Amino acid sequence: MCIRDSFLTDGSVSALCDELAQLLRAPIWLRDQSGEVIIPVWREDASASGGGHPWSIVTEVEGRERAFQLVSRTAAECFDPAPVPLRIRAGLLGAIVLCVPRDADPTRADAIRRSLGLLASSVCDVCEAQWTLRQRIKELDALYRLSALLTESQTGLGSGPAGTDIDRLLDAALALAIDTLSVDAGSIALIEEGRDVPTIRAARGLSRDWTNDTETLSRQGVLRQAALRGEVICVEDLLHDPRIEATDRIRAEGLVSLITTGLLDQGMPIGLIRLYTHRARVFTPAEGELLKAIAEHAAAAVTTARLRKLREQDEAMKRQVRLAASVQRRMLPRTTPNVPPFDVAAHYAPSFELGGDFYDFLELGGHLGVLVGDVAGKGVPAALLMSSVRASLRAHAQDVYHIGDVLKRVNRALVRDTLDNEFVTLWYGVADPVSLRLTYCAAGHDWPLLIRIPRDRPPTDRDCQRLTADGMALGIDPTQEYPLGVFQLYPRDVIVSWTDGLHDAVNFEGHKFGGTRLKLALLELLGREPNASAARITDHILAAVRQFSGLSGRTDDITVVVLRVNER
């Protein structure tokens, strides 16, 4: 910083020095940090007489180290030069030099020195206020431009490929930092996912060799680690700092001074910014705070841009999931089959948009096939596996009448194509509308509940039984056999099959709905409405589950299938 360039350009201080010099009858001049005289000095003027000033103006300064040497030997023998430094928070501005007469009365000499001190103090106060004002203006301008940068990142900078917007943000933030702090070069690096060393994403004033080199500047990366903790690190001389080891690279690049700090998002480092100069420079604490503010705003802009990209990707994924859910629902039966005397109804409610439960009705040469299945897991993987299992079941069921053989073939295919933790539970039954005989198999699935409704009284617990059948879940053991179950149906019989999401529905106390509550709900309805249709029974079951669980939410898919044997 130079007083000539930054502060005392209006001539007020020099004029004040001139007036004071004439009052004190002693030379006074200003000099800057390097010792260069920046206002004319005085020399003895022998022609002066009377009350005139015995010094005349020297317009050209021939030396910078000690400006008072320009005073004549006689003046030098007569005066003691008394330089008073001009110093503010930004550093040393220069000095005011007063030559005190050697033969001056001590009291007068002290008064002269006090006057010089007061003058220097006044000059420093003015310069300090001016410097502070300029700093505030510079900081406000930087923060305003950074806020605009952040706003751009929130509204979107473009529709280019991922990463393009972030690179533009970083380049703009770096240009702002270089301009605001008046440095020669700089870079911003980000910590990419899966990498420990930050990758330079924006650079100015640096060669390609420098930006492509991942070698750390300091020993064991101590400066980088400190910067990533949020500290502001300043190095006045990179070539002679004991912490620096990449001196050959630094010398080849022509870099001398460094200031750096980290880009932090909620205390977590996401990158760092480095600024360099080609000449030695001492960075002030105020400049460090300004760089930190720039880094904080840049980190916020980068995080916002990343979140916007993630939000766009998430919206695209949601659209795909909604399309997949629509396809999945179309794969379920759109209508119930018309196979008298059977009345069937079903309800499917996934816990997510995509689920792993499924049901199906098959018309097999006049017979009615009923499928209820549950794929392990939820979401997209379960939905994909569900589609595969349903397609395989339909394909084999059309060609193979024996139910056990159908499940064996599907099981072998699943074992071959799935992982160890992927399996399917299933109940599959085929009902003959003429003989009313039900043939069924179970593969690790909950046994359906059959309620036989008497004609002369409401059904009770003794009218309920489970359609038991042993068999391991599909997709585990390729040699598994599936025993066949046979049951004789009668008019008014009701069979209810479900997936485990029905049993596992919980209330706010964490209690499960369970099989007992399901049975009681069915007996209560059929006691009042013994001729209730399959659809009415299905609705009643779902209402009972909703009343029990309230707003606690579902944790699993729920599927209910009801088959009722009507009177002929």
C-alpha cells in the first residue's frame, strides 16, 4: 500500500506540512514505505531575508533512502531529522520527517515533536477511516456479487451436462476473489466423491502443468489440511517457508505468496480456494476474512447447484417410477373372472409406488385358478421380481395342470436367476366349478382362512379352519417338492387369502393386527351379513385394518383375495 497512490493525493496533508514547516522554520516532508519522498522538500535559501523562509522548494528528489540528505550540509548540521511513522491497521503507510533545529530550546523542541506527533496521528486517523471505508465498500461489493452468484445457482445456470453449472460457478467465484484481493493467480478445487485429494475445477493465471499436478505443496499436506478445517493460511514467501516442499514447481510457476482457506458446507469441507501473487506480499487479517467470506458463499453456491442437480435427477427417477407403477398395476387383473358359482374379489395396496405383492386369476379350461404372492423386499427390485414370477407362473400354468409341477418349474427358474436373499412366497389354488373341489399348494405363504357359513346360525370360531400345506418359498432350494392339498368346498363357503402386510399392520402402540383380529372381523361381518359378497368382505377387512392402524402408516404391501362359493 502506498500513500501516494491510496490516500494523500488531494494535497491537504502536504499543504499542512508546508504550513507547519513555515511556522516552525524547519523542513518537513513526507515519504512512503520505501523511503521515496512524495512531496517537495526544502533547502536553505541564502537570498531569503527579513521574515522570509530560509528554505526553498526542491522539485526533483535525487535519493530515496534518506530524503533529509537533500538538505544542505549546513542544514544537516543544524537540524535533527525526526521521522514519525504513519501506521494504520493495513500496515505502514510511510513517515512524516521533521528536522528539529539542534540549537532549539528544549521546550520548543518538545513542542515541535508533539506537534509532529499530533499531525501524524491526525493523518493516520484520516487514512484509517478512508481505508476502512474502502474495505467495507470492497467487501459489500464482493458479497453482493457473491449473492448474485448464489441466486444464479438457485435458479439454474443452464441445461448443460452435470458439472457444467458448478464449473461456471467456481470460475465466476475465482474471478471475483482474484479481482477483489488483487492477486495474480488462483484455483478452486473440490473434493470429489470417492477421492481424498481435491480436484482443481477452476483456475486462472496458472499453467496446465500446475493444475494437472496433484502433488501437495506442503510437507504431508499440512497447509491443505489446515485450510480444509476452515483456517485462513497465509505464506509470504513460498520458496523459503519451512512447511513448503514443492519448491521446484513453485519456482517454475513463478509464484511467491499464497493465501488459502477451505470451502465448508455446514462445517464439512467440500473444497478449497488458493490465491497466489508473483511478488512477496503480506496479507492482512481483513483480507483473510474477506477470502473466507468468498469461500463460504462459493461453498453455498456449489452446494445449492449440487442439490439442484440431485433434485432434477430425483424428479426424473420419480417419473420413471410412476411409469413403472402404472405398468405394474396394468399387469394385475383388470376385472374378476366370471366362473359361476364362484364370486371373487381382490385388493392390492403397495406401501411404495412399486410393490412386491401380486395376485392373479386364471381361467384354466373352465376351472378357476387363484394366485396370491409376496416377493421379499419392497420397491423397484421387488416389483421387477414380481413381474418375472407372475409371467413365469402364467406360462407354466397354461401348459401344466398339476399345481405342484407348476411351482417346481417356477422355483427352479428363480433359483437359477436370483440372489440368495431374493425369494417369493406363494399360495396357488385351482377350483372346479362342477365338483367344487379345491386343489392347492403353498410355498412358504400364510395359509388361507376358510369360513363355512351355517344356514341356521351365525358362524363361530369352530366354523373356521386353515387350508394347510407345506412347501418352502420359491427361489431357495432347487430340489424342493410342493405337496398337493385337496379340499371339498360347499355353497356359502368363504376363503380369504392375504399377504403378510395384513398381519403385520401396526397401531400407534406397536401392536400387530394379526390373524385373530382378522378372524373376528370376518365372523362379525358374516354374522350380520351371511350373504355378503366377496367385494363386501374385502372392503370390510380393509376397513378393519385402517381402523386398527389409524394414521400410523403402512410398512409393507397389503394384498387381500376373497373367494366365495355362491348358491347354485
